[in-house]
Amino acid sequence: MFIEVIKNIDKNIRTVIITVIEGKNQGYRCIVSAGECVYENTGIDGEVKNQIIEEAGAIKKTALKEYKENKVYFELLGERPRLVICGGGHVGIAIVNLAKLLGITVTVIEDRPMFANNARAAKADFVICDAFEHALEQVEGGYDTYFVIATRGHRYDKICLESVLKKNYAYVGMMGSRSRVRLLKEVLINEGVSEEKLEELHAPIGLSINSETPEEIAVSILGEIIQVKNTKRNSEGFTDEILEGLEQPGKKILATIITRKGSAPRQVGTKMLIMPDGTTVGTIGGGCVESDMMQQALRMLRSDESKSKLVRANMTNQDAEDEGMVCGGIEDIFLEILK
């Protein structure tokens, strides 16, 4: 039931997953979407339930809080970032190459078959070869969707921008000089596009690093997208791979980073699934911490232990330095027993 709800949840609606990870009500989980509880697994004290559901409507980022001796994890749900690139020229292809290294799902829209083939060769996940206005009709927006407009001409930029601004998005950026961007904004305002909407446009696109080559421009654009993504402070949540693993029968451990301090390598909400045979789905950062969590999880799976637990991983002490954990930082990781 939980998996089906997560699979079918509308990603454009604000959703919070609430999990009691320690305390009297450990194991309680509910999903609050658009302010309504759409799933819960077990009973809980009514006063505590009402309090945490009310809190779910107010939180602005994934966080761990305490209520009446219960440690409650509020996970503001997001999804894996999706990047839509309008234009398959040299810069577009450079962005594809870098985005794939970052694990971002990439769609390229290009109306020229030869350039669309270049995007396929660069391993874009999806390539739509069609007129920009028709292609964008096939692309859903979303609050984890990032649009980059890098077409070959001013009129194509305008077509793309008009379409994208009607969608939901996390980010929209457009290449072009300041004068070109200013002129386009003036044209769109005269055509009825709100100035408030146009203020959301990142243009000229990318971080200001004096980039020149297509590869350098791609770095500046992806750097800005990462900056926007990490400022949102929501969680990728349950990826398709994690959900598929959860559907497999038998006992398993879901490791989730609950809190993070310092320069720990992965964000709060990052998950890894550990199976009884030692196979894993996802990663919480690799290295000695991940290895230690795997060993603890396997001991839990191979014993009669039935209680989930919160574990602290300290990467700041001498032992961590001796093991080569150069990132530093402290993480609290919830090892949750699931069946």
C-alpha cells in the first residue's frame, strides 16, 4: 500500500512523509499530501498525530523534530532532478555529457535530425526531434524539472520560453547576451507575460565564471542548477530503483540519512536498500561509513532483531581520518527493518 501511494503521488503537490524513528510510537508512518493524510500504517496517540500532521504543513525542508519523546522525521518529498534542454548544439551536448555524470535524467528537444542524433549519441535519456512548440507539448513540467533554453536563434528562444513559463518548474535558464535577453523580455511583457514570471528567468544563464568553451559554459549552467536544487532542501525520496527493491519479498533494511552536519558527502533523505544477500540499491555516499552501515544492517537481518535503530556516523575523529574519510562531518542514519 505504501509503495503504491508513493508511486502514484502527484509530484506537483506538496507531499511530506512522516516517520517516527524513535520513541513510544516508533514505526508509525503517514503521508500528508496537500494537507491531507493519504496513508498511515498503524495507530498513534491522537494528540501526537494531530500535532505532527499540522507540523507537516509548515515545514520548509526535510528535518528531524521531537514531539512528546518521539523523534519524528519529516521528509519533504521530491523526485530525481529532470533536465530538459531545448537545443542540441555544442553547448547542449556539453550539458548532456556533464548532467549524465551527475546522475540527472536528461531530455533534449531539437528540430534538426542530425543534431538530435548527436544528443542520442551523447546518451541523453530522451530525445524529441520535432518543432520546439510541438515537442514542449509532450514534456510535463514539475517542481523538480529544470529547463535550459539554448536554441540556435532568438525566435526559437521565444517559442520555448513562452511554453516553459506556462509549466511548473524548479528552474528555467536561457542563453543570450544581456541586451538580447532584455529585448526578449520587453517583447513578452508587451504580449501579456507577467513581469513577475520573467523575474524567475535565469538569463544570462549560468554562474558568472567567465566561461568561454561549450564545456565551460556547461559547468556554469550545471553549477547554477545544482545551487538551485540544493537550496530547495527537499529529498529525492524514494527513487524508482528503491521502490522496485522494496517490492521484492523478504526482510530488508532501508538506510536513510536523517541528519547531516559538516561536509558529509550526501544530502539528508538519501537512501540505500540492503538485502539479506548483501546486495544494495542506491548509495549513501560510499566509503567506510556505507560499509559500516551495510555490516550493521546485515547483522540485523541475520538475527532475530526486529527493532529499527538510529545510528550516528562520525567522520571527524582520528579513526575516521585514519580510514581516509576526508569529507568529515557527522551523519545520523536510520536503519529501518522492512518486510
